[in-house]
Amino acid sequence: MNPSALAETYHGVRQRTLALASPLSAEDCCVQSMPDASPTKWHLGHTTWFFETFVLERWEPDFKPFDPAFRVLFNSYYNAVGDKHPRPQRGLLTRPGLERVLAYRADVDRRMQALLAAPDGALTVLLQLGLQHEQQHQELLLTDIQHLFSRNPLAPAYGEELPSSGTPPELGWHVFAGGVTEIGHTGEGFCFDNETPRHRVFLQPYQLASRLVTNGDYAAFIAAGGYADPVFWLAEGWDWRVSQGRTHPLYWRESNGAWQEFTLAGLVALNPHLPLKHVSYYEADAYARWADARLPTEAEWEHAAGNAEGLSQLFTEAWQWTSSSYAPYPGFRAGAGAVGEYNGKFMVNQYVLRGGSRATPAGHSRPTYRNFFPAAACWQFSGIRLARDV
């Protein structure tokens, strides 16, 4: 990519983050609704911190930080960089104010544009990682603000609901022969390190559902007593359900015998035809058992996505839970230095999700992308695609 195109791409990604934050007040941007979520102001600062810490500090002549305190405040989990502010306490950072954080972004953007006039190869690699990292935070910004607003009794709307791919086709099953296949990134274009190395796997013959599970499908599971019957639940999932008092998905509300759903557009009537979103791995697995099916492995999902004729909603609606633990591929090696902490250190107690969602930035997903979250996570745009043995 030539320098002007690189600078234009950088500008576009950075401006989209600001656009996502623009409907919010300074108060909206400061609050943290739970330890797993982050305030919008922190997302704005952290994505800027990435470029200042990993790019400007290395390549800018006579580098000076915008504010030395930000090195700690906006560090997420990079232990090799130094100290970091505790994640559960990000919502306590009333200072710096939003205006100060926006000034930080503007300052770093100005300095980055100067640096991008003549980037070298190593800088370009880190820049691409930083832009992909920011796109991840664009989705997190939306999911975190949805969770925050869902805790407000006024049920405020962030804006219009994100576009949907529309009413899905009738559920069908596509048979895949299995055998020896390869998964993992091919080496063309950007990928995160956890998508490598490409390697061979053996698959038994399997079937994959043509579409995602809908709200109506899942409502039938609830009506059939699915949340009350431990036979469908993993032991840990059942304990989670009981301890959380969970009887329906995170953002569903029942009013006068009808379901409503809290969305980025506020509280709306539940559309039974739209894909289910915001369920945990535990709920996804329980539904699959009830439906006399199972969750696909990530290898099955990727193999099917490479033969995607007849499969809808692979990337457009909700990330799809797989039954695969988030673990390194054979031969995986984390990168050197602090950026090597990006993915590898989280390869424990997480499950892989594949695909993409309504909130995923355009062009960010690909068939080899490995998203991952703990089994209890349900504030993300996470849904279900069923699999069966042949």
C-alpha cells in the first residue's frame, strides 16, 4: 500500500471511531457498566495509546508523550509496557475529561500523519495491526454502550438499530464430506497471529445449518422449559444459570406475555424472524442439545465457510459460538516483544467464535478469523449456528 493510501486508511478508521462516539454525551462516555466492559472514553484513549506507544515512540524523532500518565491509564494488558490501571476501575476515571482525550487523539493523529509520509516496512506492519485493533474496539464500543444503556431504567436509544440481512430462509442442512483439509490463514493479506500457522485437520462427515438460530427458534426453547431442565445444560452452565437467575437471553424482557428486546435502538418488540444475539456459550450449548444437534467445531465452521454455497449469515448478523476451546494451532509462536501479548496469552478458559456480526466493521472479518470469549460472556453479538453428525 502506498503512503497516501496508508494515510487515507488510517484517517478513515480513526474517524469512524469518532463517529461511533458522536451520539454520546460526556457522561455516557465515562461510565463502566461492569468489569468486562469499558467506557467509551477509555476506548478512545486506548486505541490512541496503541499508536503512540508502539509506533510513535519507536519511529518519531524526538518523541515526547502527549501526557506521561496516559501510558498507565490507557494500557490494557501489555505487561511488557509497564503498569496499567485496573480494568474494573476504568469507570472511575472522571479525569482526564472527554475533551482532553479527544485532544490526545487529535495530537497523535497529526503526528502519525507526518510519520506516514514515508513509512518503512516494519512501521506498516504495526500500523495495520493498530488499525485492526481499533476496528475490534469499534465493535466493543457498541457492545459496551448497549450494555450500559440496558442498565438504565429509561431504556435510552443509542441510535437506529444496526442494519440486518433481513428475514432468513427456511432452515436447511448442508452435508460436508469431511476428510483431510487445511485451516488457518493462507498468508495473503492481514491476519492476527492466532490464525497461524495453516495446518491440516481431519474432519468426520458433518452437517451445518444453513442459517443462524432465530429469536423465534429460541423462544420455543424457553417455552418448552429449556431454562428449567438441567438435562440440557453443562454442569458449569447450570450453575451459572442458577447463580445469575437467568431464564432468558441477556437483553430480552417479557411484558404482558410478549417478548421485547433491548437493542441499540432502545427497547423494541422482539422480532421472531431475526437471528438470536447476545447468548453465552452455556446457552448456545444448551439450545443445541435441546434441538438434537450440537455446536460446530471451529475447523468445521472454517471448512464450511470455504464451501459457502447455501450458507447464509456467515458474517453479517452474529458471531457464532463453536465447541472449540481457544488454543494455539500446532506450531504457533507468539510474536516478540509487547505486541506478542496480543492473543497468545489468552489461550486458556475461552471458546472460539467464528464469522462476524452487525457491529463488526466492514472488511474486518474473514473465514480464518478467531474471535474468543469466556463461556459466560453474552453482551457481545454472539449467536448460534447448529451442526450435526452425519
